[in-house]
Amino acid sequence: MAFKVTGVEQDGWAVLGVSGELDLVTSPVLRQRVHDAVAEGHHSLVLDLSDVFFCDSSGVGVLIAARRLIRSCRGRLRLILPAHGASDGSHVNRVLGALGVRRLFDVYADIDSATADEEDPLSA
């Protein structure tokens, strides 16, 4: 599966759907898409990572940088990391948990819950 980032708007949120491998080669693409969304005035951002089947440290770095950027704009960042995403479970979810940084993010199971007004993320 080739790396791809798609964008839609839902309920006032910019939603970037990411699929493929999030690694040293592809993470700059996601970084730029996040920066573009913020530059366009979107300060409520959802990153749908349910179709990411591999994530290395550079991918994690982009997620942390996105969090920092959104927070500097007093915005909101939410991740979609279902328990069973991609093919055999969310690789990103496991990587973030193993590195101890999952708690930094508001995590949701799907787009509808991530873009809802009530804030009830999955527990870290």
C-alpha cells in the first residue's frame, strides 16, 4: 500500500486520513499537510491513523510536532487509533504505548466520535 494523506472537513474539524507506512521517507509529507491545514486556519485537527500499518520514530516525531503546533495555536488535535485498525491491530497505537507517549494524545476509535463536541477520548 502506497503512503497517502487525504483531507476532508467534518463538523468543523479538518480530518487528515493517513494510510501506508509513516516513516523517515513519508513523515515529511504528513508534517507538511498538518502545517498546510493550520496555515489555512484549521485549528481543530483529527489525524485518522487507522490505516497506518507501520510507524517509526520519525512518524512519532511528526505526531508530537503536530501536537505542539496545534497547542501553540490553542487548537485541538485528536487521533483515531482503533484497537483493531489496519490489518492486525493499530501499529501506531502499540508504538505510542511502548514509547510512553500515547497519554499525550486524545485518542478516539472512529471519525464520528473524534469530531463530536463532547470530549470523551479512549483512556491512555
